[in-house]
Amino acid sequence: MPTISIRAHGVSASKFQQVVNPETGEIVKLAAFQPPERTATKGWTPNVARRNEQRLQQIDFDAIDGIPAFVTLTMPAQQMGDVSAAMFHGWLKSWLRYMKRHGLLHYYWILEFQASGNPHLHVLVWLDHARDALEQYHALRSWVGILNKSDVGARIQGQIWESIDVGGTITVDGETVPAHPERVLMYLAKHAARGVAHYQRQIANMPDDWKYRSGRVWGHDRGLPLREQQDFETDYPTFHCFRRLVRRWRLAEARSIKDYDRRRAAISQARRCLKCGRPDVSPYRGVSAWIPSDVASALLDAAVNMVGGECEEE
């Protein structure tokens, strides 16, 4: 049966997430019959991007203590051939340890690759106090110092620290994003989910060592507050109706965007969100969207109450 999953900031609906145990009659997840095989992590894949997005949608941003900031950490591309994935992740752990000694409360990081195959980190941090310019410099200088100890000539000019002043804007990968932790991470998650085939996520663009065992490409501290996901089993008419309501909501949100280029792109994405190249699969394709939980619950209630033609495509 189809399953609709509602999270704090997002929703997904898929066809085959759960099955009925023929012996007990209980609804159980497929993974309960056969746990997934553990394999070497090979960078960004559609499954990795989906898990990242769904985890971000569970974060309870209202319950997070601390002052947020957005940090980008890089390293010189010309020395990438001498750097293994294990070394890079070791540097990240060292930098996070330094930050914890200097007021880091929570963090969420995402790893990307530039066209040269050079990795860089986006890290959203929550701190116990606002950092002044000197403290920001010391935080970035600590990353450079960690790399320099491994004979990697990183430069302080290649590192970026941006305070997140709620109500303003912030630049992420050259794009202007509303200054709020949720909106910053939402942008990064959408970028990840849409761009698995993008050069920043291509296995072919990774250094040789990274192609076979890249390690994790996103992560967060275990204390980050999360809200539990709610799963609802539905029949197929409700499933199909809910998908269409989500599409209509996304279109309404897209049409309200003031910037012309962003509005046009958002409308195009919303219109295509239920379609794929295979006509036999398209009617049953799952849907995933960043929607507040109260809105998702209202859409589900509306789908349950709707009848027949009221939920047909526009």
C-alpha cells in the first residue's frame, strides 16, 4: 500500500515503503525482512541525496539553541592527488573538535566537489555566542593550520565565514538565499537532490581514492533536535489525490515568488514534479516536497475527504 510520510518541514509519498507480514498481519518496513547491505560509500547518489533531504526535513529548528553561522572550508586543488578521503574526514573531525572547545553547540555539514574534483565543505554551525571578526578569523585559521600540518598549503583567503542575520540574505554557492538556518539547509538539500548528475557530485570528477571509498558526504551532531516522522498508510485514490494536492500547493508557492527567474524555475519544477519518462511509472511516482507539517496534514485530510473528479489534474 502507498505510504505518506510527514516530517517537520517536508513530506514524501511513495508506493512501496511498507508491506503486510503474512503471518502476523502487521505492517512492517521492507528493511525488516532484509537489512540493507553495508557497502563502501561512493559519493552522492540519489539515495544519499534523498536521505540527506529527509533528515534535514526532520530538524526542529525552533528547538535549536545557539547563534547560527554558515562556513565554507576548501583546500588547494593542485594537492588533491595526495589527499585521501580518510585524511579529509580526519581534518573535518579535528576542526569540529576545535570548534567544540570554542563554543560550538550544533552543526550540519555537506560535502561537495568542484569541477576540478576538489572537495569543499559547507558547514552550518550553531554557537554559544556571536563571533566577532577576530574570532571568525581564528576559526578559519584553525582549518588552514590543520591542513598545513599535513603539508597541504591551504590559504585563509579560500575560507568563508558568514553570519546568518535572520531577515536578511546570505550567499550560498553564488545564489542569494534568505538568511535562516532552515532556508540555507533547504537550498543545499534541494541542490543535492536535483544535482546528483551535476559536476559537483559526479563520481568521475572525484580523485581516484575517493571514487571507491569517499566516506560520508553529509553529517551532523547527534544532539541536533529532530522531530519524529509520521507515516500514514493510504489507499491508491488517496495517494493519487494527495500527490495532486502537493503539486497544486507547490505551484501556488512558486507563483508567489517575486524574483522573475526564480519564480519561472520554481513553476517549471512544480509542474514536472509528478512526471517521469516512463508512462507506466508516472502515475505511481512518489512525490517529495518541502512543506510545513501542518500544511501537509491539512492536504492529507483534504485528500481523504475528497471524492471522484474533485481531485483530477488541472
